[in-house]
Amino acid sequence: MNINIPTGINPFLDPVDRILAEIAFSIQLPPSLHATAVGRYEAVRKHLEATASFFGDIEHFYPQGSMAIDATISTRGTDDEYDIDIIAQVGGRFRTMSPLDVLLTLERGLTGYRGLKVTRQTRCVTVHYADNMHLDISPVVRDYGFPDRQSHIMHAKGPQHGADDCRVPTNAHAFVEWYKRNTPNETVVRDAFRQRWLDAKGFAADAEVDDVPDQTHFGVKSMATLALQLVKRYRNIRYDDPRRAGRMPPSVMLAYYAAKTSRPGQTLTEALVGVCNAIIADIAYASARGRKLHVANPEYDSDVFTDRWPENVQQQNLFANDLRELVHGLQVLRAGKADLTKMPDWLRQMFGGRVVTSVIDRMAASNGSAIRSATQLYTPAGGVIAGAAALAAPAVAKTSPIIRPSSHTFFGDAP
């Protein structure tokens, strides 16, 4: 469980961070869908437990990945698809079955479930819902006599048995607990996002929000997790380009860096740039030595997060260059050196056209005036900060003046 610390910065109060916070807000799994996701994985568990193939052999069923650390966002470049990752710890006869046979058995157990499409992947079986939510269920076999939930996940491409079929070491639960310890709940951030959900138009439709378990309560609890969501979104947009071949950098690796660089009390843009710079530095170190980036679970070093990405040094360098571009843009905007007429388009390129356009429209409406162009922000002393979305450079000094919008900023009338 995350530790609560009475600190943090409300990202919605600073015009520099606000647009990024609004983007993160827009791509998060809404409270009502949190409840839906919880209900669905419980329903899938009960369905499998009732089948002859799995009766008595499901030992544990629990969320992993983004769902477990409150960092679920819309997938790829879309704005309404969500992947929910679930671990199905199986025992009994499954302990002696081949990886492919375990996956095939899981696929057969889910085929026909409520008429939904079911797809077998290399390490999981996906259930596709009509509202574009996907449940990715990964079967694992527990390593008894070792730390809690240390397991092996099944890896088999199929449809026939292959030489690459294997059981891969994993401990998703231990990583989630490590992430939580390193990203304590910042109460100011948590309360700001809770209020943002309450203020959102149509929030009243989320009638079941109080039934969502505490671990998914309103999602965001730290600036590190917000930064993680933004890095994931940026990655999704870049790799949604059909010209990009191969796998994306794994989300669990990005989560590792978000937790590693977490510093309670940072601004959102400090946290975002910190994550990017840490990844850039580690890739540069590995590439200079002709090696692929190696990132392992800090709680279980046999659980290698980068076992399937990068495939080569060039692939990791491409992602490092993506991150450099993002960091450079943030620095230019923060320094007030950007061409503000091009700033909205830059944001769309970084985080997706539909989301950024909706954010701009929503912020204009909430402030009572339409956004026609990027204008100016002013410091308390009257100095001009170019750009209402001047986002942030790394390590902005805590003594820097608070940037306040004029009555005719990009964000509309000052509240």
C-alpha cells in the first residue's frame, strides 16, 4: 500500500503544468470504467473456475501492470481503448503442462464467453469487449518456497510447439509493491485529481464510483504516476505510426523509471522530464558500449523487463531520440522561446490530436472564453513568459516565481 504524505503540488493551479495535467486526466481510465474493469475480471475468474479445465486449479487471480498501480491509460493512439492486465495463477495439472498447452487451454476456456472475441497472444489470452476494453489474462505457475507470488509466465507463440517456448521468470506483485513504496501518495495531487473528477461534466453518471476498491480510487495519487501516464501516451502516439516496426518499449520498464526518479514535491513537468532523462541516460550508456538496455525487476532480477525490447541498439536509440525531442520541446516552451502559433500542433504531435483538441476546447469552456491563439503569461513582477502551455524544463527551481495567467491567456480568463 502507498504511504500517504501531506505534500505535493496541485498541477491544475500552474498554467505551465495545467495542460499536461488535463491531457493526463483525459487519457485515464474513468472511475466508472474502473468499476467495470473490476467487475469484468471477477466475472472472468468465476467463469474459468466453473469450467472443467480450470475447476479447482486457479490459485490466485489478480491485476498486474497499470491496473495495479493506477496508471491505466487509453491504448496506442486511440482515446477509448483500455487494456486491463490480469494474472491467473494456476496449479494442479497446469504445473506439468507445456507453455503452449497452458495458453491453448486458457483460450479454449474463454472461447464463447458471453459471445466475446478471444485472442491468444504469446504470453496471454485477450478478451475483447464491445466498448473497446481488453482483458489480457496471463497464466503463471507459482514458484513455491520463494517470495510471495514469484512465478513463471507462459511464453509460446504457437500455433505449434516451438523451440522458443519457455517459462519466463516473473514477480509482477513484488514490482507493484516496490512501485508503491517509491511513489508515496501525495495528498495534494490526490485531492486535486479527485476534485477534477468531481468537477468534470457528466461525472454524476458514474454512480458506482464509490464501489471501486480503494486501490483504484480516482486513479492518480502521485506526480510520478502522472508523469508515467504522459510518457506512456507519448510512446503510444509515436508507435502508432505505421512506419514504425517492431514492439514498443514496455510499459513496465517505463513504470520502473517513473518510480526510480520519483521525488515527492516535484512539479509535473519536473517529474516528466526526469523520467525521460533517466531513460535517455541509461540508453546512452548501454549504446556507447554496444549493448542493449537491460532493466530488471528491482525485487527479482531474473524478471527482466527488457527481454523482448529492444531487439537491437538501433531500436533503443530511436526511442531515446523520441524522448530527447519531447524534452527539448518542453524546455523551449518553458524558456518562452517557442513559436506559440505552432504550440497546439506540437502538443497534438506529442500526445494525439483528438485528446489535445478536446483538452483545449474543454479548458476554453471552463474558463468562459474561446481559445483563439496562444498569447502570453505574466510573472508576478510583470515579466512575460511566452506561452500558456510553456510546459517545463528539468529541475525548475523551487524559488522560481509562480507563473500567473493574464486575463487574455491561452487558457482563457483567469479564474
